[in-house]
Amino acid sequence: STVNTEKVPKSQFTKMCNDKIIEEKKQECKVCGRIWHEVCALYMEIIFPDGFVCQNCKTEPKKEHRFVAKKLQQSKLAKHVEDRVAGFLAKNSSQSESSGIGE
């Protein structure tokens, strides 16, 4: 490989000031919502046509939330309250349908 070693005279240079701030393009991960610089994320639209997913979200499996209703322990009191509320709601919804409320 050859390197161009041609000398450029100083008179051909233009005096400029480096005071312009150019905003870098950013992408938001569609899984976790973190914002990445496109350069840091190695983002190309061709590679991510369905939206950007960061490396952390690609490698880490999604953690299931510990406190979902299915995993909570049931008690007699909770069951009783749920049954009463469900009955109350069913009763009120049937009454509102028959009386024409909400139309």
C-alpha cells in the first residue's frame, strides 16, 4: 500500500472554529427501554428491521416477576372476599342490563 506524501501549503487551509455541537443519533431498546448511541450499539437499520434490541436483552432471559397473583398463597379469608366481590359485581351487572343503565 502506498501513502500519499504530497505536501499541502498552509495557504490552502481554511481557518475554522470547532464550536458546533452535533447531536449523536440514538436508539431505544424495544425490550428494556435503555437509550444507546447508534455507534455504541453498532446499530444498522438493515440488521434491526423490527426495532433495536440491545445486547443485554439478547443474552439475558426475561426474569419473571415474583409477585404475580398465581403465585400468591390463598387463604380462606381471601377466597371468601373474592367470592363476595365476584357475586356483588355479577349481581350489579345483571341489574344494570335489565334496567337499561349505561345505555
